[in-house]
Amino acid sequence: AKRGAPKPPAMKVAYWEIAPYLCVEANDLPGSEEEYVRNNAGKAFEFMMEECDKTRKAKGLATIEEAYKAGGEDPAVMDMVNTRRSDFGLPPIGTVKYSTLLEQQKEETVISLSKVARPVDGIVAALKGLKENGIAFAISTTSPKPRVPVSVESCGLSGYFPPDKIHSGESDFDPPRFKPAPDVYLRAAAHEGAMPERCVAVEDSESGVGSASNANIGLIIGYVGASHVPSDRKAKHAGALIAGTRAKSGRGAEIVLADMNDLLVVVKKYVQDGKASSVMQDVRNLSINGGFWHKNEAGEVEYFKK
């Protein structure tokens, strides 16, 4: 089961929607974006709101939704927010009315993704290779529909992901089953007629790795090549994906790639051998050009590149 919804645009939109309520000065908001996006990747907006409300409560402030309905946000903050919103094809706040911030976030994310979502480098070649090799794949995501199909279409990947290949933890379950719960991976595996332990997960977030681990997915591949992981943070993020802190068993990603062009060779090796341990024993002999992180025999995260 393969996951592939482009996340960075949606996370950036989410940041600038919740920004007025983060108790951060206007001038500090741009500098806080990168860290916020990185720390909240893979989390549902509802969880982001809950964490923000905890901070607001500690400061004696109203909840986000109470403040949203009352209006009166800091004008300087709103000017900054509206400037960034225009980068995502969104109108200034106040020109379109929503009953709640959560409703606004869901509607506007779809609008923005339809305009700015782009595929990561190497994903088209990877999907083409998987298909040519008869390896089935699907999307297993926390994100709701129609956000994911819109992203897929905007990225030009609809031919690889028809509606029945898109599985959503929010939209396909009642109540929603967000990662790190295993449900969306189990659903995707069942739809493909595959045992979870014979599947491969590709994940760029700690909660996603936790979901795959909790579903007993056979091989978990981490990915740090997306735009929300800057070059100087790739090693640290790789370590977090390998650590498995969101998995009940503590199992994390077996290998973390920086280049999606290297995905096919790792997946083919797993399909051939059927065991993650076999892949990792021979991993240095594989043609992985972009390098990778893994846990060495001493239990330390190690980077290797030929």
C-alpha cells in the first residue's frame, strides 16, 4: 500500500489559517512557519486546534472557535496572514464567510491544492515503474476527501490513483480514524487483497510511520525529500521517522530515502525477498543513488551513500 498525497501546500495553508490564534506576534509568524509545518506534518487540523486551544486556555484566552466567531483578531497579524493567503490563491479573510474555522480550513485547503499542489521529484517515474512491474499501490492518508483527489488531479496523477485507490482515515470511517491508528492502512491492504505484512508503506511523518507500524506493514520506508523538510533538517527528520515514537511497538521506518527515484529499487527488493530484514541486509548493494538513513547494528541512525 503506497501513500502519496502531497502534504506541504495543505500544511502551509493550515498554518496561515490557525496563525491568528497562535499567540505569536505578526513579525514572528513567517519565521515560525517552517517549524510549525514540520512538527505538525501528518496531523489532522482538529488536533492542531486542540493543541492551540490548550495554549490559549493557559493564557486565559477564548477558544479558537469562540475568537473566530467574535472577530477582533490583531490587525497586524491579519495583514500578514492575508499577504500569505494570496500566495496560495486564497482571498483575504473576511471576504468569504464560514461558520467555523474548521469549515474554512477544509474548504480552502481544497481550493488551494487545486492550484498549487505539485508532485515531488521522482514520483511519476516511481509510480510508472511500480505499475510496469505489476506492483499494486494506493494512497492511505489521514487527509479527507475531496482534498486528496483534488491533490492527485493537480499533480497529474489521476491515471495512477482512481477513486477506489484513495483511502482516507477521515472520510472512510465513522468516527474518523486518524493516524497513527492503523485502520486506513488495513483498509488499503484489504482492498488490494494483500496481507499487511506483505505491503510497503512510504511515509514522511511520524504519525504516518506509527500508523504503518501499528498495522504491521511489512516494510516501512521513510521519505525526507518533500519541500517541507529543508536540507539541514533531513537527517534529524530521518532519525525521527526511524525512532518509531508513534508506534505501539516502537518500530519505526527501516530505511529513509531522500530521493523518490530510489523507491522502486527498494520496493522490488522487498517484493523479491518478502522480508524487511533481507532488504536491509543487502541494502548497501542496491542502486540507491540519493543515499539513505537506517539503524546500524549498534542501534544508531546512520547515513550511507555510495
